[in-house]
Amino acid sequence: MRFPRPVVFLLALLHVYIGVRLLLPFGAVTQLAGWAVLAVCFWLLPKGFRIRDDRGPWAVMLPWLTMGFFSYLLVLTIFRDVTLVASVLALSPQAHEDWIRISAIGVMALTPAITLVGYFMARRVAPVVNVEVPLAGLPKELEGFTIAQISDLHVGQTIKRNFVAAIVDRVNRLQADMIAITGDVVDGSVRRRQRAGSRAAHRAARAARIPARDLFRHRQPRVLLGRPRVDPRARAPGR
């Protein structure tokens, strides 16, 4: 997929805006390093929208991390400019000059820190959230019935078997009466994601003593890019 020229031009302008606003208060070495980072960011950013299924995990991860990095960088730069307007009105000229440099350093330090925190939070095994659902008229034999819900696994180019296995093991340790897998199970081709997805289905099914085929209910896929393709293995039972 080729990016439309207006989009590329807009991205270039945003990178230049960030560079001018953040790097001007510093010396030549810092400016050179900053512009190099922005150039790499501008090069990687479009690649996140056109990644082939056969690429390795880091070939996928780096452009997606760049998207997050650039998003935080842009938002923080705009927020900094708003604070600079306020500092002109509220601070002395010397304090305002100091804030120009301090705030730029803050943006450049916070952006990678927030990106790393987001990365590790996304890669950790999902925590268990206990929710009690009171139901009027519930039969007495169903009191205390537990359902373990696994939602939006998104097995794909960055979510592999080990990650899925860790989630399944955590859910199995809950000893729930029922296990439900909801949301988007796979990203991309079902054929390529079958092994990781089937591991989740069969291990969860063994724990719940129900057929793995009954864990999935197919719905129309959401297509972000390209044509929709539904693999027969993703169809609901009986269809």
C-alpha cells in the first residue's frame, strides 16, 4: 500500500514542527541527534500500515512502536507549546527562557519513557479482573457459577504461542465453570495463526470439558486494510 502524497507531506510537516519546537534551544550536537531520530521515525512510521504476514516479530514491532512514540511526541509537543503561551503571561522573561529549555527536555525524556511503559504493559500477561454479576431469579444451583472470559487475543505477528499459552495457563488456574473466548481471536490470515489460536481453544476446552469447536462463534471480520478473507476454519459450527 502506497501512502497518498498529502498524507506523506502532512507527516513530514509534523516531524519538522516537532524538530523546530523542541531542538532549537540546544546546541548543534543535540540538534543533529534529534533530527536523526525524527528522520528514522519518519521512515519507519508508514511501514506500520503495510506489513506483510511473513515478516518477523520485530519487523512488525518497530514500526508499531514508532507509531506510539510519534503519537506521544506530537501530543506532548503541542501541550508544551500551550504551556509556553501560559508562561509568557505568568512568568518573568528569565523564568520563561528557562522553561523553554526545561520543557523541551521534559518532552524528550517523557516520550520514550511513556512508550516503554506502554510496551511492557502490552506485553505482560493480562491481569485477572473479578466481576460479580448479581442476577435476580437465578436458580439456586447456579449460585457461585463462574465464567472466565478471554477477550481480544489478537493472535498475530506480535502475539505468538508463548504469549497465548501464558494467558491460557492463567485462566486454567482459575478453575472456572465455563470459559468463553470473545472478541478478535486472530489478526491477519487465519491459516497462519491456526497453531497459536488452536492452542488457546483446545487447552481452554480441556479445562472446561467442552468441545473446542463450541468456543468460537464467527462473525463478520473487521477489515482495516485490503479485502476481507474468511478462512473456513473460522466459521461457526453448523455453517
